[in-house]
Amino acid sequence: MVIGIQITDLLDLEKTIAAEIFADREFVWEVLSDITEFIRKKGKTLNPEEYESRGDDVYISKSAKIYPSAMITGPCIIDHGAEIRHCAFIRGSAIVGKNAVVGNSTELKNVILFDSVQVPHYNYVGDSVLGFKAHMGAGAITSNVKSDHSLTTFRFGEEKVPTGMKKFGAIIGDFTEIGCNSVLNPATIIGRNATVYPLSMVRGYVPANSIYKKQGEVVGKRE
């Protein structure tokens, strides 16, 4: 067991419609390959008085706000109070939590956004999970494929944990803040309540309650 990156270390499962997908899993990234099928099954159980079915496997809460220029393809669930703004592109296999914001020119693919997540400006989020109230600054992205297209490996200090996955973006814990124009390299995990400085290039693990200033310079937050 690798301490600090277990599911409950990173995420409050009461803050997502997708809690069941995490059952009997050790690591968050293990759910990434199952998001598509989970949405298809979960969508059929949603109350039609609360959710509208729009095309193939697209389920949108009637209280969500969808701007006319947004593009949404399934499978997809958009939960209560979410806001999908102008020119957002949901490319499929996406769960958008309650009161979450997907903004201008933001693209989602194979993701779970927990409740109250904000990806409001020019973000790319692929093959990733973002925890409750996580926020990505303008232009921040998750890079989900290595340049040599080999399988991703999660770096935890000196230890390398093979994921067995070619596509794995980032796991971002609850209340985490990602600064503008930062790049989270494949298989990055950011602990709960961490802050990443703008213009950062992040690889591996950033501990909970810490501030990532640059590679090799990570400090704990002061209470």
C-alpha cells in the first residue's frame, strides 16, 4: 500500500454521483477504463423527472445550464446545477458533478468531475478525476499520453508504480488549486488541498496540504 494516494486520501465519495464506480478499488486511476460503461448503466437509473435524455447515453439534469454553443457527446451525465458554458466541448465518457463549471473552450474526455469542480477557461481534461471543489486556472491542462506512447508509470518519490495504462492524465484531490497555464504530465497525482503555482510543469506526486512552486521545490502549507 502506498500511503497518501488511496482513494479516501484524495476524494470525498459523498461529493459525486459516481461513488459506486470506486467500490473495491485501491487506486483512483483504476476507474478510468470503466467510465464509459458506468455512465451507460447509471444513466438508465436516473429519474426522468430530474434528468433529460438527449440522444445516445447523454443525461442532463433539468437544473443544469447548457449554453447554446456547447458541444456535448455521449456517454455523458451532467448533474444538478452544473453550468456548461459557451464553446465547451464534452467529447464523451464524462461525468460532470453538481454545480460544476465547464467553461469557454474547455474540452473533457473520459473524466469524472466531482461536485463543484471548476474548469472554466481553456482547459483540457482527459483520462482524469478531479475531486470536490478542485479548480484549474485558465489554460491549465492534463497531458494524458506520454510522448513515446508507452504505458504510464506513476512516480512516488523514488518508487515507480506501473499503471498498466497508456492514457492516464491526472488525479486531483479535493479543494486543490491548479495555477494558470500549468501542465500536469501523464500519471500525475495532486493531493487534497494542494496548490500548484502558475506555469508549472508537474510530474508524479504532490502531497496534500502543500504548495508546488517548481520541480523539486514543494513546501507544506502553514495553518
